Amino acid sequence: MTPAQCKAARAMLSLDRNALATRIGLSPARLDAFERGAEALDETTLAALRTALEAAGVIFIAEGETSPAGGPGLRLSATPAKGALKDYVQYPEFLSPDASTGAGG
């Protein structure tokens, strides 16, 4: 998880920095420093931070994973209403990062 992803996830979820930091046992100042790129966090703290944000409802997209823009990012997860999803087909030619926005199925 990048500092930008962390900050964006908090913004998407309307999570207060202090509340998130307290939840994972981190000082708000250290979380702020991480989000600004001024301080790196150890793997254990990063894992706790990511787990907390995922539990709150985001899905992280790592570098190299398929996403419309092709770069790292995140998206909100949503649990659809029961029966809301039907069978969809994803065509391989629309999974490449250079596919136009909205391509695929």
C-alpha cells in the first residue's frame, strides 16, 4: 500500500486520521507522516493499516493488477443485494490496461 492509497482510502471512507491511527495502535502524527511520504512504516503496521481499511470497505489494486487506468489505486467494495449480480463475461482483450474506459463486461 502506498501513502497515496492510504490517504485516498481514508478520504473515500470519510475516516478521521486520529480514529484510524488509534484503531491500529499508531500515533496520528506517524500516520500523517506516512501519508505525506515522510516516514515509512514497518510491515506489521502496514498490514494492520491495510486490514483496517479493507475491513472498512476498500479494495486495493496493486501495481500490475488489472484496473482501468493500469496503475496502482483502490476502489470501494460493495456487497450487492442478493441476486443483483448475474453471470458476466470478461473478454481477455478488454482486460489490458490500455483498453478504453468502460470496455469489458
